[in-house]
Amino acid sequence: MVPGEFTSVIPYLTASPLRGLICASYPGGRAMEIVYDKERLEFYMKHAVQASPEHPVLIDDFLNNAIEVDVDAVCDGDIVVIGGIMEHIEEAGIHSGDSACSLPPFSLDESMIEKIRTQTKALALELNVIGLINIQFAIQENNIYVLEVNPRASRTIPFISKATGIPLAKIAARVMSGKSLKKIGFVDEKKITHVAVKESVFPFIKFSGVDVLLGPEMKSTGEVMGIGNTFGGAFAKAQLSTGIKLPKSGTVFISVKDADKNVAVKIAKGFSDLGYNLLATKGTASHLTNEGLKVTTINKYKEGSPHIVEAIENGEVDCIVNTTFGKQAIEDSFSLRRASLSKNLSYCTTMAGALALVDGLSTLQKNEIDVKTLQEYREA
């Protein structure tokens, strides 16, 4: 290790779905890169050192199947008040600016949320923060890891403020000018009974040759918010706001890596229960069929016609759930992702995202999408 170099923990990058390392040379060096094997690591190190010999290479490892949580809070040196605790919908590992998140958390139990509150307050007070603080946690098997602590405003502040009605930036500015939170009158976390979901908007369709798989570098160019009485309703609204089609019926294509096949059964059953037809590649179809599901098999693109890319281009697919393992598999499935992008189909690259989509589609089918003003949600 080079003096001044550090190693931190970053969760498993499911959206670019190989377990590996993130290598990054800062500042002024080579961009971040996900490294999966010794050959690629040696290649990266050689070129990173050539590009920026005076700077160390930072290396982060992944935690497998971790949940990422963002917390925004305000501290005046004596009191810490939580602005919002947001659970990322995708598994942890992709850039927080590209991930969807839910306020309040949709899967964490109250005991875990309370632990996060305790750690947030302890960190803010220990660091003597005056103003806003953003902390990113990862939760794996009931263990809490700290990914980042940022004593500043974050991109989620406008989202939280709109969802809760609390002007966090204004409050923080008054705290930084010398006012105490007690004097301002903001001493308790705002509890909400509705759900708000933040989703990112990407410009992929405008750039040919660009892959939709996400990673540690931010790719989104905007954000939308969906708000509703339930997580499914809020998630569906957020997806629709990005311009993605959410079909109430049709065919779902599922092709997942081996590690995801058991979870894929739950997802496929969810789609089947909603009346969707199931289409899958041979390995996934065999696994789903063995679990009692009715599935039609189709070739991968590299296996020749009739294959999945043709089916997408012919309008025979309405939704896609696809995870891959290995550099070659990612390259082989590129045409599948680009075809879905050109058809503006909902495309899930993580199991967590697919589970959320099933919830959202269920809400749409039941016509439980409510329309209220922000004020009505906040006052409920």
C-alpha cells in the first residue's frame, strides 16, 4: 500500500453483475474501472500508473447482496435531526446518483432503522458538523457498514424536502449562520405516512453503442419522483415519469445468472400471477419449469434465429429481467439491452429492481394509483 492510500468497503455491484474490485486513480488519473480478474487488474494497474504515476490507485472491494441506505440530517453541534432515511431499490454498489430509492425504507425493519439513526447522530456529533450531513450505509446480514460520510448537502436534499415539506437547505443555512435547531423549532424527525420514490433518468437512447448497465460512475442526467400511499404505487409513478412503458399485460422475458435463479422463481411467479406470459432462455426456462411455472423457451442472440433480439424488435416482448455473470456474458447480452432501449421497454438488471417492478405492476393492474397534491400527502 502506498502512504496515503486507503481501502474502503463498497458493496457488490449487482447492476454490473460480477463480483470484483473497483479501481480508481485520483486526482487527474484514470477513470474508475470494475476489475473482475487478474489479467484485467494487471492491465489497469499498468495504464493507471502510466497516466498518473504520482497518485496512488484506490481499490474498493464489494459486499455481496448488500442493501444501500442514504441518510440526510442536520446538526447544530448539540442536536442531530434526521431529514430522511432512504433505502436504495437496487442492491448496493452502483453510484448513488444513478440508483432509485424509497423514502421511507420499504424492506428494513424498525430495529435496523433505529440503529442507522443512532450511528448517524453519533457520526455527526463526533465530526462536529454544523449544517447538513449525508451518510451512505450498506447493510449485509444485519451488519452495518459506512461507505461515505459527507458533511455537506447532497443531491437527495431536494427530494426529501419535497416529499416531507421540510425545507432542509433553508434550515441548514440558518444553523450555519449561528442559529440552534431548538431556536429554529426543528428538533424532531418528520414522520410520513406516504411513500416517495426517486428514480434516475438516463440519456442512453441518444448515444449509440452505450450500454445501459450501471456502475460506480454516475451516468444519469436527471431525476423524477413518484409519490403514493404504497411503495408499489410510488414506484410505478416514478417509472412512468421517466417515460418507460409499464404494460398491464403481455410477455416478460427472463434470463438470469445462476446465482439469481432462485430469486427469479419468485419474480416469475409474481409476473405469472398477474397474468403475464413468461419467456426465457434455456437455462432460466429449465429452472422455472422445474418449479412448476409455464415458460416458453427462446434462443439467446448468439445462439441464432429465432432469438430474443428478434422477438424484441418484432414487438413480442413487453418487459425484460436480465442479469449476467462474466465479461463475455456482458458483451454477449449487449444487443439485448440496446434492443430493449430502442423499444423503450422496462429493463431490470437486478433482482431487487424486478421485485419492485412486480409490486408496481400489481398496483397498476388494481387501478390503485392515486392522485393527490403534495400538500394532501404531507398532511395525511
